[in-house]
Amino acid sequence: MALTVWLGYLVGRTVAPDRLELRVGLPLLLAFIPQNVFYALNNDVLSPVCFGGLFLCVLQWLRISRPTLFLGTLTGLAIAATYLTKLSNLPLVVVALVAIIAKLASAIWQKPQTALLAFAALILCAAIPIGGWIVWTKCQFGDLTGSAAKITLLGWTHKRFAEWWEHPILRREVSWVFGGTSSLVSGAARLNGTVSY
């Protein structure tokens, strides 16, 4: 928790160094946010810490005109840590990479060798741990993410994309229950047939 608050302070100081309310407000929000997930031991605890480090690296990529080899290495390791902490962090990693690649295009015009070397270090430092983990899970569990055994154990099945939208809450005749003055709980109870009018 303390590391998350400290990262919040660093982000606030990096984004707006002259605004005291942001430098102090962001860490205070993180310190007093009503989120009990930070007080238990699970893989969700490290997700904000790892992505906070990655976010600081991305901010550095966006602020400087010529990325350094150290920044590329640090960013690659932050990407690997963010991905390896929890697979659901992958969209955050993709957004970070898109921002870095967009900035890299302009950095290549100024100093192509330095920018490409920094980006190569980023890719290498991210690919080695992630690739090693993917190879290990493929050898141990038979799939790239290691979740096939869990999916089988829980009885989950794969759905076609068109079937994703067949949830009761997404039906047109039911949407008024959740969009009106009724609460989510009473709407769900009506759907299940436990409350009748």
C-alpha cells in the first residue's frame, strides 16, 4: 500500500510538478481509497505497483526527446513485471506500448540509432521473461497461459463472439429494470423470479 501511495506521488510530481494539490491529492486518494484488496495477499496487490512503475516509464518516454538505453531496459522490465503479475494487465501493457511506439516515431527522426537501441532494449527486456514464462506454462500445462486446467475444472466452455451478448441483462425487454429507478439488486431478483409483483 505504501508503495502504491509513493508511486501516486511520483506520478503527480511528474505530470504536474508545479501543482501542489495534484502532488498531494493523488497519494491521499490512493491512501484512503476504500479498497480492501490492498490489505490481502493475492496477485491483485502487485498489479497497481507494477503498472505504476510502467506508467512512470511511459511518462518518461513521452517527456524526453531521445530515449536512453537505461530507460528502454527499465521500461522492458516494467512491462514484463506488469504482464507476469496478472494476465488481465495485458491491455494496460498494450496501451503503454502504443504510446511508446507513437512517441518513438518522432524520436527516430532526431536520433535514430539511440531511439532504436532503447526500443530494442525494451523489447528484449520484456520478451525474455514473458517468453520464458509462456514456454514454461506451455510445457507444464499444455497451453500458453496455463489456464486450460482451470477452465476444464470449472466446466467453462468457449463461446463464439456472437454468443457473448446473450446475457439476460442485455435483453431489450429487461433493460428498463436496470435503467429505471429500481436498484440493481431488485432488478436481479426479478430476473431470477424471486420477487414478483
